[in-house]
Amino acid sequence: MKILAFSDLHISARHAEALTHAARDADLVIGAGDFCNGRHGLDQAIALLEGIAAPMVVVPGNAESAEELRAAARDGITVLHGQAHETGGLRLFGLGYGVPVTPFGAWSCDLTEDEADAMLSTCTGADILITHSPPKGVADVTSQGISVGSSAIRKAIERIQPKLAVCGHIHDSWGQSGMIGDSRVVNLGPTPNWFEVGA
């Protein structure tokens, strides 16, 4: 399956246009959270992607809640937050929000490591793991050189060993990737990222 994946759109019309154009060749589009900014502009962000005809599977970032994203999602968009979904023979599992809790304040949708661990523990297997936050130690370094990824997400990848784990959240690590066991981990960013994943 030919998969187009991105994260952290943050209502960027320029990036949305490039993604919409690229998505003409996609069997599936994955969005790993932060479509809007600080809980504002979500409808506008989703409208920017309305030209995407391929099925979309998305998780909420810390900039929008799961409920807000489900309310804004149009037909053809599946929102995952602690849930599994199967498409084209591929098993997907998604977990949104900032993990661990961010310093951004009350507007930010976050989970503690324990809360994330509890939600991820329901996943018994997946070909693709979609999270907003990166796992601890891979593609999770800020501009200050600090590793801020999630230990719960890392533990889940070690346990599940998906073929692919995609994330975003840490802008300074966009485009970075690494391995956890046999699982490829990629911090996406708002540009088109292409993957071929077989069932």
C-alpha cells in the first residue's frame, strides 16, 4: 500500500496544497496530529485538506482534542485515539496528544506516561503505529538538545514491533528517523512523506 504521511500542519495553506497534490497518488493518507494552533482553526485546517480523495487516518495532536477532531472530520477521515483500525489488510493503531505532559499550559491536550501506557496497552498488534509524540530516544530532540519523547510510546513499539511508527510534535526533529528493534520510526513534519507498507 502506498502511504502518504504528515504531521503538524498547523493550518499551513502552502503545506496543505502540497499534500493535497501529492495525495493523488496515495492509497492511504496518515495525519499525525496538530492540524491547528492552540485549539483554534481546526475547521479551517481540515477544509484545507478537502481535496484529498484517499482515505485518511489521523490522530489528534496536542493542539486539538480527540472530540474536536472527530467533530471536524469529514467523511473518509478516521480519527484514532487509543483505537485500532484496519484498512487494505493493514492493522493501524493510533494515539494522539502530547506525551509526556507539555509545558504549554491548559490549552494543550496531553497525557501522562501512565495514561498513555494504559491506552497503548490495549494494542495487541499493529503494522503501523501512529502517535503524535515521538518515542523516547528517537527523533525526539529539541533545539536545546534535550530528548523529550515518550517512554510509554517507546515501550509500546518495543512490544508491538510495528513495521512503521510515525509521529511528529517535536518540530526540531522533523525528517529524522531511527530504529527500535525492527520498527522504523519517522518524525514526519508537514511535507509529504512516502511509505510502501505491505499487509
